[in-house]
Amino acid sequence: MIHKLISNVVGVGLALLALDLTAVPAASPMAYTVSSPVSMTLRWVPGGEFRMGDLAGVGQKDEQPVRSVTVSGFWMMETEVTVGMFQRFVEESGYDIPGGCGYFSDGWKLDSDLTWASPGFSQSSGHPVTCVSWRDAMAFGHWLSQETGLEFALPNESQWEYAARAGSRSLYAHGNISDLLCQQANGADRRALGDYPDFDVNDCDDGYARTAPVASYPANGWGLYDMTGNVWEWIADCWPADYALVPRDGSAFAGGDCERRGYRGGAYGDVPFYLRVSLRNRGYPDERRDDVGFRMVLNRW
């Protein structure tokens, strides 16, 4: 039944794309809800060509060179994977995650008592899960694929940036004005000073010092929430030092440093520079941090 329903929605999407992409209103993008084994909504990201990287020339070396990339259409979770979703995975699969998670206090430190279920700050089932490694995210995707008969995976880097931009060419999906970030995303703000008194922050209040419940801020033009801020999101690719060798066909980068994996989007403690849509970061596949989570894409259905 899931296959049939998704195929029907995809068919509608392809017909619309063949006619006129502007016929799909930005305020009501195509969506499909999966109800089992976890409840999630997927948004259709229409394929196309885009300019990937630091378009404004204000970023880091690894955001260059800017180049054109063609991405095929795909489905993406509209939110980050939540604590409740991850709890269901752990309970049903028996997946074992040892304690130990990085937290920031005058530099990054490891606390062996911190876990995805107890990251050191209060979370409900509707908050994005943190303290999960790249391997943990891959295991979640494997379980979800087995349970649904579909093919879930982490987005590759081209898919992630393309989806985050949602057709925009600005520093942030909503534009170039960092003072508006508190209305658009969960980043470093005045509330963060309680935990990070030495941080530079936006002089505004986004409502949360740590993670916010998913979808607490407006979605981007393709109906995706929290692509900016809240938690960083793991991606599939091995880490390239820059974009010179990264595929232009929208596929994942399999060369480079596979001892590192990328994550994108910025998090609740990040200043505007690190919330830019082209900003890149990386970590070890077994590394867990209290500001890194993930979301899944559906590449085959």
C-alpha cells in the first residue's frame, strides 16, 4: 500500500513538473505521510540544476569552487528525526548505543553519561534527536527501509544544499539579513548566553536556548523545516576538502576522506556565519555531539 500511494503522488508530481514547475504553489508543496513504523511526512523536492557553494564569496575555502549541479527529484523528511522516532527505532530493533556524547564548555568535551535519551538538557519526543553518530543515523535508515520496503538514506551533500536553498541564491533560505534569523531558525541568540556566556550572538530571542521542537519555525519554499539551525544534520558523503572533484550529477562523493563525514545546517548555538546555507562541517562517523542529528531522504520507492 505504501508503494502504491507514494507512486501515485510521484506520478502527480512528475506530471506537474512536465507542465510547469511554477504550477506547484510554494505554500503547499506535495507531501506524503508515512504512518508506520514511525509517523513522518515527506516533501517532494523537484529535480533541477542549481549553483552550489558560497555564491556570495564570504565563506570558507571548502565552500569553493562554486559549480552547477544537477539533482534528480527526491522525497525528504520535512523535519529532522525526532527523539520519539529514534526511541521507536531503538526499542523495536534492539540497537545498542553506548553512552558518550560531546558537549561545549570552553571547547568541546566528552561526557560518558550523555546519551541520545539524556543529552544534558530537556527534550520532549518532538525535539530533534541529538548525540547520534553517522553510523547511528545509517542504522536508523537501514531499519526504516526494512520495515517499509522503501529505500531510506541520508541525503548526499548536493541533495541537502539543493533542498535547503529551495530555489534561493541568498546567504540564508529566507534572504541575506541575519537580523531576521530569530524569526526563521533556532541559532545563537540572547537565550544562548546562559549556556555560552562568551559567545557572539544575535541580539534577539528565538525562544529556545537549546533545541526547539521540530517545525517551530517557518518552513522553506519546499515545505522543509529546520534546514537552518536547531541541530546539524549528517549527510552521506565522504569528506572532500573542496568541491573541485565533487560530482556534478547530484550523486554522493565517494572519494576523499572517508574517515570523516559531513554535516550541514548549523545548530542552536551557532552564529549567523555558521547558519549560512552553503556552510559545511564534518565529524568522525562514530562521533556524537549534543548539537548534531539527521533527517532522511527517500531515493527509491
